[in-house]
Amino acid sequence: STSKLYNSELVQRLSNTGMKVFGLYSNVWDKKSGYSPVKSKFTQRYVSSVSATIAAGSSEIQRNIIATRGLGLPRG
């Protein structure tokens, strides 16, 4: 749970940062155009990372699992 939460949020943040660096050019999906930076990898990773944070339970659910099972905190 901890590694899934860390990994999925890290990829989402890095992809988001890459999209901010390239600005509107990061939204170009046409890989063959000369305007697509790094062949639109940041945009593709960002879109897939958003679904990855939901795939095995949302980040909030993962945090609850870590709190109750890992840290032994009561549910509340």
C-alpha cells in the first residue's frame, strides 16, 4: 500500500510538472508534428497516472489502509 501510494502520486506529480514546463505544447498528441515535446510522453503519462491512482483503490483508501493496518490507528 505504501509503495503503491508513493509511486502513483510521484508519477502524477512528475508528469504534471513536465506538462507545466512545456506549457501548451505538452497537450499536442500528434507525435509526428514538430510541436510535440518528447513525443507527448508527459501528457500520456499524466493521463494514465490519474487512472493508476484510482485502479487499486484511491489514494484516500490507501492512506486509510496504511493508517489502520500499518500504524494501528483506530478507524474514525
